[in-house]
Amino acid sequence: MAETSRDAKRARTAQLILEAAREEFATRGFDGATIRGIAAAAAVDPSLVIQHYGSKAALFAVAVQLPSNNADVAADHLLEVLAVRLGELPPETRALVRSMLTVPEAEASMRQFLDERVENLAGSFDGDDAKLQALLAVSGILGLTITQHFLKLRAFDDVSSESLLEAAGGWLAPAKGDT
């Protein structure tokens, strides 16, 4: 019984550190986040961060992992994905996108995630250019995410999410499945 509660406490500490790291990386990026800052946000000693994750780079690699949907991309319609991206981004997504051009681990993680999305999404398109259509859809959603949340283009100030989704409906129409 004592072993189980020690394991549970260890798992809870690791989760607290991971949640704090996601927020720190999302707010400060890889270069600005520190082990001490992450530890303070998780209310743990900095040595526990290293004990659980080994290094800042290793923690970053875990913190920015995005969930993988693999086979159910077709069911997860692109408009639903876009609607999520137009809303508040989760900390791990903010951290990954903020750091993907400057941190090799983030670049590799984002590349793997997007390559998987393109491959999976290509199956929901018809025609010889299915992979091209999937590539354009995935790249377009990433572009909208970056321009809205990071570049904060002023054009977004005058456009509702509903209007964007309606306009994107025609653009993404070949990928939409039947509901």
C-alpha cells in the first residue's frame, strides 16, 4: 500500500511539473523558460524537475507533444479542427508553435505531428491529388493559427469565428465527411 501511494505521489508530482512546463514554455518559449521557473510554478524543488524529466530539453519534448488522432482524422472534420484552432490554444500547442522555428525538438515534434495529419487526412480526400489537398488543408490551418494567435493580424479583429468557419467551409469542402 505504501508503494502505491508513493507511486501515486510521484505520478502526481510529474503531472504538476508537466502542466507547469507547458504553461512556462507557452508563455516564455524554450529559451525563456527555466527549470527554476517551472519548479516554482509547480511548487516543487527544481531537483525534482530534473529527477522526473532529466533536462529542460527532455521536458520540453514531452511538454509539447500534441495528441495523436491517427485513424479518426476523417471523423474529426477539418472545420471542427479549425474551430478549435480559432479558440484558445492549449498550453502545449502554444509552446510548440511558439518554439518550432527556433528549437530543434519543437521543429521535429511539429513536423512529425503535421506529417501524420497530412497522411491521415489524405485518406478522406478523393482523387489523385488527395495528398496535395491534405497538405494544403493542414498548412492552411497552421497558417490561420499562427496569424491569429501569434502575429495577431488586425484583420481578425473585424471577423467572427463563425464567419471564418463559413468561409473556410468552401475551401475545405472536399475533406468534409458526412455527419
